[in-house]
Amino acid sequence: MLKIRNVKIEDLPELVVIEHLCFSKEEAATREAIEKRIRFIPDSFFVAEENGVIVGLVNGPIIETAFITDDLFSDIKENPASGGHQSILGLAVSPHFQKRGVASKLLTHLEKEARVNKRETITLTCKENLIRFYESHGYLNIGVSSSQHGGAIWYNMSKKLQ
């Protein structure tokens, strides 16, 4: 049975493993970055758990701008109570649990929370191979992002909530 809950600091070791299984060395959040997100934005950092084992994660701060900027990957502050844009810096599912709808459930949960807190949009960047996945969840492809993260080409994806 899949359970989605807010992150806890004790989750850090498992989250670091998942992050590094799912992203290249250049793209993966460091242990320090993940720890910072747990401390500052536990209200928009969720984990998916199956039988007590963490199998996926989604996180991102609330930002003032409509699109993600690269400084967010290292620089993070607490979320405002309401308004702003929910960003997604990381959505990752352990390879063993992929293709089972875990990522979709994490996205849906984040979106529900974002609506409750009156966020304007959810915004993220993804690589070309994931555009269709996000479009199937109602996101619009706004075009190539200015992000240089991990030396890849990223696309701005956005979903209006209001």
C-alpha cells in the first residue's frame, strides 16, 4: 500500500540514494541540498512509502517567479503560507518501483497541497523525454529553459492552478 507523507530528517539517507539512482552526478541534488530542503521546505517535500520503505520523492520551494532559476538548486528559504508558484526541483522514483504510477501519485499530492495553499501555478523543468509525461498531467510546455543545470537542455513546464 503506497503512502504519501511529508518528509522527515530521518529520511535523508534513503532520499540521497534515490536521488543518485535517478539523476546523473551533475544533476542530482547533493546530500547537503536535500538536507536543506528537508529543513526549510518540509511543507512542500513529500515522500512515497511502501511497507515502510521510501520509494519516491517530490520537492520544491514556493517561488515568486513563474519559472525555475538555477540558484534554487542550492539556495533555498522557507515557503510563504500562501500564494506564489510551487516549483518542482526533484521528482524521483526508485528504478525498481518505476512504471507503477508512483510519480503520478506524488505529483497529484503536491498539486492538491498547492491548491489548498492558493499557489498560482506549478512550475518545473524537464528534459525532452519527459515532456509527454508532464503534458499528460495537464502541464504546458513553455519552451526551452535558460537553465544550465547539469549541462543539459531543459524545458519549462507549467500548470495553472487558479
